[in-house]
Amino acid sequence: MTRTELINELRKYRCADLSDAMDALGMVNVGSMNPNMKPLRPGMEFKGFAYTVKLLPKQTPNKQCKTVAEYKEELTRECENIYSFVNDITPENAK
């Protein structure tokens, strides 16, 4: 079964039922999401496979900004490619 087929099959069931089934199989707390993870806004949902990645702390000092506009510009510049690794994840190389 491919990952796409698996996702389509799992969509037929409620999350609570899948979690209960995993618990019954002895897989307690396996695949559980950290309870601190929450949607950014009401109505948003999380779906799909998760990939664990390691982000290293910034190695250079933070720039001292004098205005909010300067801060926003700096933040945008620093974060524009932070998730570029996602483009390289495929079903074949995901572990």
C-alpha cells in the first residue's frame, strides 16, 4: 500500500477511533502529537505525515532594529528560506 492509499484509507475513520485502535494494539502514545502544538487560528487543521527535522540555533548575533518596519524587514530576510528543506522530502527518502 502506498502512502497516498494509506492516507485515503485512514480518512474513512475518526482520529479517536484510530487512536483507540493503536492503544489496543499496544501502541500507546505512538504517533501522538505534542499537546503544545495548536493551530494558529480557529478553523485550521493539521493533516498528513510529519517529518522530524533539526533546526540549529542562529550562529550570528541578532541585529538591533530601531523601528518596527526595520524589524519586520529583518525577520522576513532571516526566515525566507527556513523551510526550504521541505521541497526535498519525498515518500522515497522520508524515514
